[in-house]
Amino acid sequence: MLAPNLNLAQLPRTQQATVASIEWERMSPTEARRLREFGLDEGVDIELLHRAMLAGGPLACRIGRMTVALRAHVAGAIRVAPLAG
Amino acid sequence: MNPAPLVALVGNPNAGKTALFNALTGARQKVGNYPGVTVERHSGRLALDDGRPVELVDLPGTYSLDPSSPDEAVTRDVVLGRQAGERVPDAMIVVADATNLDNHLRFVLQLKSLGRPMVLALNMIDMAARDGLKIDLAVLSAELDLPVVATVAVRKRGLDELRAALAAALSGGARSAPIDEVDADIRHFQREARRIARTAVVEQPRSRAVTRGVDRIALHPVAGPILLLAILFVMFQAVFSWSEAPIGWIEGAQGWLADTTVATLPDNFLRDLLVEGVINGVGSVVVFLPQILILFVFILLLEASGYMVRAAFLMDRLMSGVGLSGRAFIPLLSSFACAIPGIMATRSIDDPKERLTTILIAPLMTCSARLPVYAVIIGAFIPARQVLPGVGLQGLVLLVLYLTGILGAVIAAFVLRRTATKGVGGGFLMEMPRYQLPSIRDIAIGLWQRAYVFLRRAGTIILQVTVALWLLTSYPVAPAGVKQSEYSIAGRIASGLEVVLRPIGFNHEMSLAVIPAMAAREVAVSALQTVYAIDAADEEQGAQELGGRLAGRWSLATALAFLAWFVFAPQCLSTIAVARRETNGWKWPLVMIGYLFALAYIAAGATYWTAVAFGLG
């Protein structure tokens, strides 16, 4: 059983999860608005797809049916709950 | 007289909006500009089934009516009917990606709240079917209370139904008044969109099998960067090797035209002007059209296929090291074709400081206008040897020139972000569209627009500068025993400049060529062509090609210094003009010109003296 309180950057690759909560205040207003436009919201299903080669690089994740590239500090502000199975 | 109704084409980025625009309007397109902003206005005509004409305007893609860039602001203002220079639209076609309903429906709902007549084009319905996604169009239409048409823009499917639905929407009595209020709270639209998507989607398996599969390689930590490098390498090799045959055809045509003119007209001033100034001057630039088009084919393919954003993803870590983001990679790659669309593409960068930095370094990306200069010098001085199977020495030198420009840009960005454009990074947040097979038609339209711009330049700026230069180098006529290129007006100006350029290995003719090259870089080639042709008229009869002439007169050190100069040399006038427009003033263009001149001078000098030290002088 995975810890129930992970952030997106800590989620194992391709592990299905849902968004538990979002710390909007840890992002810039532009980032927060863009993510809302990408459909990020509590309860949406989410999945980490790819990490970049070098440490500190961006992450690719699936938000709903959209694939989005974001940086690690943004991923760190998204708390996720892994789905069983 | 009633003008044709105006219909705005709106949608999220990556919904296939431009493909739908191309499919609906075909070649009947006009590219203009909105007044006061450098946002391109793409419009076209289409005829409804009853023959009524409609003007369709393709608006920049946006996720909501809360703009974060000048492009998105234009979309909002046109849709609301308050954009200067644009009529209030009578109806809208909203394009949504069928495979990403819950997200695209949010924008549809926000647009619908404006109350204008509208039709929803549910695009890429074939992709949805391939994913196993089943959408009930009747339910969707009823839930949205909008006409919904399924389309596949790249295959031109659903267009008749779309035109019919548009005709119906337009005859419903247009309410084309400006709108003041926008419901900007996208969260309730988002929740409603998700509810409707859940109702209308009958079956939804795990998404995007093909895209996920390709991404497993394209975004792989090791394989991904290797693939990107390989693509870039093939691109630059192709620019040289695929263009050989078409360049030969153009040279053949140019030679035939010159010979025919010489044979037809009597030997006088007009014939000289026509042959040396117009035919050979413009010809020496047009001959590089094949290379420029090959470069653009690659860039258009990378953009249309969806790979470009993956490249941005792979580059983000490196770019963040110098204070930029992966987003800057896209304008910078476009700048390899031309800095002008590159600088305009920086509008998609949200952060103002990051955007400014990208504008300032964009001219360091080797644009296609530099190719003519590189090609002539490389062709004349670098032997066409194979270093490895399939890898020629000439192509390798070209690659080094490109890499030098990139390295210069990296250093410039690093310094700028710590001095002139200091500030916190803007982050990196991008949608990665699904992969698509680009439609040949869309690539062809994009390519035609680029070719047209290039030929128009060749026909106007380059022609004028070439002819002016020919006149300045031809008069006054030198007495016997004195070189025409030194006695003429241009020659005297160049002699003044030569004092400054001599220390970095430039000779008199090169000093002469760099002046008009500021109007347009490729003119350096026709300038050298003109200068040597004018001197040649006295000594060696007959038209020898430029490369041969140069090889006999320049040392290798001089040639390399000239190449180094052009890696950094200040950009053409049009680039400066665009930079001024995009930065709203002269301050930043002047910074750009200043630092590029300094870099060019230092680089050319260092190259020259290093080469001389190795005995190549």
C-alpha cells in the first residue's frame, strides 16, 4: 500500500491516482491559472508519465485526458491519492 | 451594401483549428496584421451552399477569455467585438478536440455564455474512434444546446455539414453587438464541462495509446535526447545534400537568362544593369530558396506532428540553466529559418523578462539568410570530402557554424539573465498535444507562405539594394590601371570602413559587402558577386562563378573570419524593426545591435588571428 499523502513528483511512474488537494499558493498566479485552464482540480485523475533526464528537469503527466509538461516545484504542490489496483 | 457576414474561428490550442481553417477556405486566404499589435490576422472566404459568401477569420488559439499574451488578447477582443480594425463577428465556429472533451468543452461553455450564434466543430473525431472513445453527438448537442458537427479537418470530413450548420446559425438573426461582461470564473464552467462530457461519452478506455507509445521513446531520459539530436542532425544535413539538384536548376535558368539577355540586347549601360545587377544579383540569392524551403519543411513538420513541444520538454532543463525555459526553444528553432517569425513566436512566453531575453538572442540562431553566405564560402574554401560515411566535411563545418551561434546564444542568455533582464524564471507549463500525421496540404500552404515572403524580399529589398550597390560600384568609372571596386563611390566608403575591419582580416571587398548586408544578410553574396564581376570585366573575360573567384583571392584565414563575422553579425533591418515593435521602443533593439556588433568583431578577429597563427593566412 502506497502512502496516501504523496505529491505528484513523488508518485511512481504510471501509477494511477486522483488529485487530493492543490496548494495553489505555492505557485505563481500565472502557473495557477494555466493549470486551472488545463483542467487541474480536486478529484481529477492524474498520472506521472515521464521524468526528464537531468535532476531538476520537468515532468510530463496526464491530467484528465490531457498530457501536460510541468516543473518539479509545481508537481510538488499537487497532493495525490494513488488508486488501488 | 451588406458586407459578407464575419465568422470567427475559435478554439483551444491543438484543437486542429488552423487545419479546419485551411480545409474550409483553401487557398483563398489573406494574411494581414491587426493594427497596433503584431498579431497576424488570417482570414479567408468560403461560400455557403446557397452561394452566400462568408468571411472566416482564424483567431489565435487560447484556453479561456482571460488572456496572458497579446495573441490571446486579440482572440478575446475579436470575440467580444471590441478589437480595433475588426468587425463584430456575426457567428462563431468553435473547434474542440473530440479526444479531450472535458477540457475543451469548458472553453465552449464560456464562449456560449456570450450569447453569439455558434456552431461546435467536434474535430479529430477519427482519433477519438481510434482511441475507442464513443461520443453521442445527439446527447452532446442537447446538453450544450448547440449545433454539433463531427469533423476531421485534415481529411476534409464533415465540412458540408459544418457549412450547413453555419448557414442555419447565421440565418437565426445575427446579434452582432459588442459585449462588455465576461464570466471569468472558469471553475464552474470546468465542472459543468466534465458533467456534460461524462454524459455524452458512451465509452472511454484509457487514452491515447499511440501517443503514449511514441512518448515512451521520444521522452525517454536517454533515448529522447538522442532522438532529438538525430532529428536536428538529419535536418541540417538535408539542407545541404537535398538541395544540390534544385540549386543546379536555378543556376541553369539564371545562366540561360543572363546569356539570352547578353545575346539579345546591345552592349550598353542597361544591359550591364540588367545582367549584373538584376539577374545575377537577385539570382545569387534566389538560388538558396531550396535550402530555405527544406529547413522550413522540417520545422513545419515538427510543429504539425506535435513533436516540437516534446523537444521543448527535453530542452527545458538545459534552458533553465541559463534562466530560460523549454518554451523558448520553439521560437529559437523557428529563428533558424528566420528571426522574424521567431521573435513573433516569443509571444507565447508568459514571463516578460524571459521573453525579452529570447528576443535578444534569437538573431544568434543561424537564420536562412545567412545560408547563402555560408554556402558560398564553404563551397569555395572547404573541400567536399567525406569524413565519415554519409557525413561530408562541408556539412560538418556548417554544423559547427550553427553550434557556434547556439553557444553564443547560451552565453548571451546567461549574461543577460544576470544583468539586463534579471528576474525570477517564469516556469514551464505546456500542453503536450497528441501526435498527428501532418497533412501535406497544411505543410504545403505553410511552405508557400514562407516561399512567397522570401521571394518578395528578393524582389524588393534585395533587388533595390543590389541595383543601388551596382550603381555605386560602377561609378565613377576608374581610369586605366586603377581598380574599379576601389575607385567607385562604394569603394571609397569601404576604404573608410576597411581601416576598422582590417585588423580582423577583412579585405576591401569584404568591407564593401558588409554594409548592404545590414539591410539583408544574403545581399553580402550578391555584393561580392557584383564587386568581383565589375573588376573582372577588365581582367578576365567571361562570367566565372563567385566561389571560384573567392577561392583565388582570399586566404583561408580571411574566409573563416568572414564566416565568424556572420555567425554574430547584426541582423537585418526587418529583424530590428520587429524587435522594436515587440519591445515597444528603441532601447532593446539598440542593446541587441550593440552586443552583436561587439561579438561579431571579437569572434572574427579571434578566428583570423588563430588561423594565421596556424599558418592559414
